[in-house]
Amino acid sequence: MPDIMTTYTFLSAKPSIMTNKAPTSKRDQLFAELLTEPSQFSFNESVVDVFPDMIQRSVPGYPTVVRMSGVLSEQYAKPNTCVYDLGCSLGESIRAAEIALNDRDCQLVGIDNSAAMINRARETLGSTSKINWVLGDVTAMDYAQSSVVIMNFTLQFIPIERRLALLTKIRNAMIPGGLLILSEKLTMPDPEMDALMINLHHDFKRSQGYSDMEIAQKRDAIDNVLIPETAATHLDRLASAGFSRTSVWFQCLNFASFIAVA
Ligand code: GEK
């Protein structure tokens, strides 16, 4: 029997959209011990082992964003085009799209530059899905004609000076009327509201069982790795990249998701 303290059933008691059975993920305790040296966060094997539990307990609204990635894909995906998930991790969002598309003739592609993530996604979903798993840097890819591009919580890890070029490349590969779903951690323009949101996010993490020490050590480890920007900066950049219509469709605390129509 798995230990209830170390095993966590992802997306509650319902069958996961990922595998249609209830998968388990080890509980994230990566920052539970006092670290003797500062460490920089990376998407390595130990993170992959606890990733479903980590993202679910760290990103408020994550299950909604995943589920809606399927709903939105269903509306926008066109036959004979690609549906991409950039920074796909273990493939939750592209799998939601695959289920929603129900055998529509689209090419589903999940890209991630962490070999540990891509290998695990392929192992877990390889036999039950038609998703193509690609190991690579999303800024260095050539994109085929696409109707839907999902980028959930990935742009925040790309150096700021490369974000516009990436979005422009994505936009140029999209068919007119195609949809980009972009989800990001945000910073608030008003410093006091920013501090309030950061505190509320930490309250959310505490409510999910993280200790103050875990929250503080994770924050230190991810500080220079995840660079959030304001919603206005994202919307302006999406317009500069050539998207014709943009909107925030979801926000929970300092985590938001945008849609942008090509
Ligand atoms: C989900 N979208 O579950 N190229 C490719 N992948 C990258 C790059 C890059 N340059 N930089 C970072 N990544 C997922 C969650 S997690 C978000 C996305 C989080 C990848 C990185 O390896 C990781 O798998 C993912 O982006 C970010 O819906 O952990 O906060």
C-alpha cells in the first residue's frame, strides 16, 4: 500500500484527464529539509518525480487552466494543422486537448527542453496517446502550421529579451483565427498590491500543506529562474507579436491565463 503521506492523487478523486485512471505522484518535499547551500531550481529527475503534486499545490487555478486548455482547443483546432504544447512538462495540457479533440485529424506535439520531463511523459502516455514528444528548446524550434498553441507557465522561464521573438515566431506559424493560450505567473504594477499578492500566494501554498521553510527555500531557488511580468506587458507583447485580439480569460491571485487570436 502506498503511504498516504508520500503519495498524492493528482486532480482529486476523479480519473485523471492524463491517463483516465487515477495516477499518483510522490508528495513534493524537495524543500522540506533545511538546505546547507543555496540551490537553483531546475526541471531534473527529482522534480519530475513530484511534479504533478508540486504544480497542483503551487499554482492556484492549475486544474482549471488544464481543463480549459482542452475546451479552448476543441473550439479552435482545425484538421490538418498542429496543436502545440510548449513547455509541456508531463503533458497534462496537450493530453486535455487530445481528449477534447476526440480523434480530429490534428498533429499533437508536446515540446520540452527537460529530458527528464519528456522521457517521463513518453513513458506515461506513449502507449495511450498520439502525442509526438519533442525534446528541445522552444525558442530554437521551427514551427509547422498550427491552429492552437498552448504555453502554460513556460514563457516565464524564457529570458525576457527572447520572449517577443518567440511569440512572433509562434504567431507567424499560426493560421488566421488560430488561438494561443498563454498562462503565466504575474507581477503587479503597484508594489503594495504585488506584495499583497505574493503573501496571498504564500497563504495558498500554506493551505496546500507547504511549511514556511519550504515556501522560503523554493522562492530563493526559483528567484532568478522564473521571471514574472505584468499582465499589461504580456498583452502589449502579444499585440507586438502580431496577434489581433487578446484578453485575460482567467486569473487566480498572481497567476493568469491569456488568449490571443492570430
Ligand atoms: C503543464 N505546461 O503542466 N524550451 C522548452 N521547455 C522549456 C524551456 C525552453 N526554453 N524553458 C522551460 N521549459 C506545463 C507546466 S512547467 C511550469 C510547465 C512550472 C519547460 C520546463 O522544462 C518545464 O517542464 C516547463 O517548461 C515549465 O501545463 O513548473 O512552473
